[in-house]
Amino acid sequence: MNVFNPEMKEFSESGFEAKKFSPDIEKKLLKALDKGKETFPDLIQCPNRQCGNPLKIEMRQESILLYCTNCGWERMLKRAQQL
């Protein structure tokens, strides 16, 4: 297997894109919060194009804080209000 093989390059690039913060990842995180999980097993990369470092995830009672220690990107996800 050659690292310059276009099929291999496409496979590795799609793997990196899947780990970037996205609306799908956001839904998975909120489901984990609803289930009461204290950790999230997946590694999520910073969505900032120049950065790409792994995000820190803090699971809280009613929210999740995602932040990058490298570039300062930050996002707070809150549980949907249930009536």
C-alpha cells in the first residue's frame, strides 16, 4: 500500500473530515448528554481550518462546553428545553 495512492489519500482525508466538529457531531454530543454520559469517547477536531487540534470536552449537568486550547475556539451546547 502506497501513501501516494489516490484511493488511500481519499480514505484518510474523509476520516479527518468526519472528526471535525459538525452538526452531526453536535447531535451525538447532545444525545450523550441526554443519556447522562459523563464522557464522550470520540476525538473531535477543532473546526478552525488553521488549527485542527483536538477539542476539550466538558460534560456538565445541562450543557456541554467544547473548546480548543490552541486557538481559543469555543462552543456551548445546551440541552433542549423540555416542557
